[in-house]
Amino acid sequence: MNQHLIFLPVLIPMLAGVLLLMPPFGKSKSNRRIASVVLSTVTFLVSLALLFQVHENGIQVYALGDWSAPFGIVLVADPLSTLLVSLTTLLGVVCILYACAGDDEKGSFFHSLVHFLILGVNGAFLTGDAFNLFVFFEVLLIASYSLLMHGGDKKNTRAALHYVIMNLVGSAVFLIALGILYGVLGTLNMADMAQKVALLQGDDVYLAKAGGLLLLVVFALKGALLPLHLWLPNTYATAMPVVAALFAIMTKVGVYSMMRVYTLIFGEEAGELSHIAQSWLWWLALATIVMGTIGVLASKNLGKLVANLVIVSVGTLVALVAVQTVEASAAAIYYLVHSTLVTAALFMLAGLIAEQREDVADCIAAGPPVLQPKLLGFCFLIAGIAVIGMPPLSGFIGKVWLLKATLSAEYGMVFWPLYLLASLAILVAVTKAGSTVFWHYRSELTAEVAKQKSIHPAQIVALIMLTVAAPLLSVFAGPLSEYAIGAANQLHDFNSNISMILAGDL
Amino acid sequence: MELLYASCVGVLVFCGVFLILRARTFPVVLGLTMFSYAVNLFLFSAGRLSFNEAAVLGYSAKYADPLPQALVLTAIVIGFAMTAFVVILAIRGRADLGNDHVDGQLPDINNDIDTKGKL
């Protein structure tokens, strides 16, 4: 058991990002690609090792610089955060592989930026300190700003401008919230905050409430929850497909932060402040599902369609976070893994289809046929079935589980009809999109064109890696759901979290 | 002192929000900068305001909380980088889109007057 293992998923991408700018890799395209794939694979393997280590030995805490909590900054590796770190690094490997087919040369520094993004996301998942969470948010955001502009055109600049301004305001609000919380609690370590919140008295309670709900605004912005979701469809649809696939994890960072903050700090044990955000989260999540579904139905091209599917998945996840039971959290963890992989696969598919259909691109309209209808069509079928939630793939398992978790009368009455109707609408929209794109030809394929448009093998490998995730997630649903239940138990186990994190190094 | 400090932060936030809501990128960038100044001041005050208290132990009878100062430093550095990025992005937007409107196109003023005239 190696205690420094916790820090490696943050450290390796950072060093990799810097290393890829250095002469041996910066100058030569093939060197850079090989190094990038190798380094991201190493990060993924390290994350898996950490996952197994945490699974065997339970939650682990790493005090940076050996300054023990609550004075120093700690990294906390519990089953949930390590699962998400592994998911992020897996997505990183797949996206880097996909980009090696040529997308990485459409702008500068693609590989370094992806590694920096992975650094930020991993850090945000692992950190146990609220201010450190802000810092890692900024790291992942600045990498995402540049990636969004990567190989972009005019439409891209506009979307990026909106995205950057929105997020800068979000960061400022984040700092205000942290200032308020530090002012009343005197600590920024999340476990310590959770302890102190219960002891607040008098006016401090209201200040902490204001701070806690300001945090909700920030996480809603990052996670694209209803009133703050408008940036997402344009941003994701104008970004390059591989970048959009990578961004599939970024909204999940917002959802994860909500899980942490509103389960640990403002959860069960927070005295007067317990469950402050619950009613907000619940109704906003339902409204997000509705708006996302309307967006899915109204989408005129595949990129927008998938972006709106991301919004629906965020709404679903936040609804589960709002329920705040162990079972709902477990369902959320399973659904989170599933939806990240499947939407990433769909973004890549939309990109490949757009490349093959000339000026029609990814519009849902009759156009030239795609070159590899069997490969693309079959991948679309699998990803489509998974995202709709039809048996036998992972979406169905996730859906049944989350419906079961919301069965109790107070939630089920609203959630069941709404969610099932939304699923029906998604079924209609995705089926229509698939049949139009694959079956409605306008012209025949000429041999000459066919030669130009073939898919690079790296892209095929990346696409298949993501697409097989859906069947694999349902084949291994048993162990995975056990793991998710364990992770959810740990997330809700207030006392063990506090004592483990504040006990310092183990 | 608290009143003065709080009013400063409040006025800065007011100006910042007002400017962020403008339609051109330059005022928006200025607004973001002012907003981040306000945030930095606010973050600083999280450690309570006091006179003659060093943040280092042993220099004065009472000492100030050093953590907010460290946080402000971090926030300033990050805010500086982000502002630099948004300035470059705004310039690129001006070049790419041909105008400095945040939506990339100027609203058609004549058209607006027409519809208002009909109403």
C-alpha cells in the first residue's frame, strides 16, 4: 500500500502537460502523440491502482506537505472520488487516441491542454478542501477555454466568449461564497466545515446559509442546472467533437461537488442548516429535465441533440442528489458513469457522421450516405439504446435503479411520470435522428469521395472503446452496483468521513 | 472602518455587475475586473478587519488571520490570468466577428424602432 499513490493522478497529468511542451515532444508530431497516449494510459493505470487500493483498504487521506488537516490541504480518496478519477482518465485516454487521427493538429498544444484538463478534473474530485476545489476548478476551466477554441471558427469564438464570461462570474461568486463560509466557520477543510456548521448560532446561521446557497449557484452553473444551463448546448455543439466528448465529464464535476457539499457539509448532521439546498435542487432538477427534453426534441443537428441529452442527464443526477438517501446516491453514481461514457460516445459519433456527410454535416436531414453505415450505424444503435434507457443496456439498469430510488410517495408522484415522459420524448427524438441520418439518402456515394472520407483506425478504436462501455456496464452491473452502494454508504457515513479525514495521515 | 470597507465592496460590486450586463465586450471585461477586485476585498475581510495586527506570530500582541491573505493572493493570481485570457478572447472576437458585441452581431436598431412604432 503506497500512500503517495493518491497524489499521482494529479501529479502525472501536470508533469505530462509540461513535458509535452518540451523540445523532444514539442517539435515532433509523432513523438508527441506517442508520449501523450502513453502518459495518459499511465495516468489511467495509476488511477485504477488507486481504485483497487481504496476498495481494499477503505478511505485514504493524503496530507500535502504533511500539514495535517484541518490546517493543511488534504486529498481524500474515497470510493466515489477514485471511481470518478478512473472514469476521467479513461475518457482522457480515449479522447487523446481519437485526436491522434488528426484533430490535434488543427490548433496548438492540444495534448498538453488535455492533460491539464485531466489534472484539474482529477484534483477537483480528490480534494478535501473547499478553496483547493476552487483552484482546481480554475485549472480545468482555463484548459477548457483553450480547448474550446481549438481549431475553431467564428461561431466558436462567440460561444467561447459567452462560456468564458459566464464562468468568470461563476468563479467570482464561488470566491464570495468561500469568503462568507470561512468568515463564519473559520475553516475551509470540508470535513471540518461539516463539523462546525452544526455548532453555529445566531446570525452566523443565516450567513452560512447564504454562503451555502451561493455555492449552489456556482455548482449549478458548472453542472448546467436549469436557469444557468443556457451556455451548454451552444458551447458543446460548436466545440470539436473530441473536445465535446471530453467535456462530458465537466458537468459531472459540478454534480459531484453538489453531492459532496450538500451531503457532507449541509447534510443530515448540519443542525439548523441540514438539507438547505434540497428543495431548490429537486425542483430545479425536474425543470432541467423538462427543458433538456424540449431541447432534445427541438434539436436540428446531432451535436445539439447530444448536448441537450447531457442537460437531461444532469437534471436526472441532480434530482437523485436532492433525494439524499443512500440508495439514490448509489443509483446516481451508476448513472453518472453510464451517462458520461455514452454521451462522450455520441459526441464522437456525431463528429464522424458530420465529417462524412459533406455540407449536410450533422444536421438531422436527408443527405449523402455515410461511408461506413454498418460501423457507425451499429455504434449509434448501441449508444442510442443506452442513452434512451431501453433494455438490455446500461441505461435501462440505471433507469430502473433511479426509479426505484425515487419510489417513495413524496418523490415518485412527480418524478415518475415526468421522467418516463421525458424518456419517451428522447426515444422519439433519437430514433428519428438515427433513421433520418442513416436511411434517408439524397445522393449515392461515389468511389472518389469514399476514398477521402474513410475513418482513421485510431478513431474507430476510440469509438468502439466508448461504445462497448454500455454493454460492459450492463454485463458487470452486479459488481459495479455493489461498488456504487459501497461508495454511497461511504458518502453518507458522516462520522467515519469526519474522523478519517481529520485524523490526519494514516 | 467596517462601514467604509463594506461600502467600497458594495459600490465595486454594483459597478461590476452594471458593466457586465452591458452589450459590448470592453465594458464587460472592465466589469469583470471590478467584480474581481470587489471579491478580493471581500475575501480579505473574511479574516476580520483590525488595526496593527501582523499576520506573523511574535510581531504584535494580537495577530491577524493569515489565511484570507493567502487566499486573496491566490485569487488575485488566478483572476489576473483569467482577465488576460478574456481580453485576448475579446480582441479575437472583435477580429473574427467584425464587431465587439457580446453576441457577435449588432442588434438591428432600425428594425427595433419599426416594431416599436407598430406597437
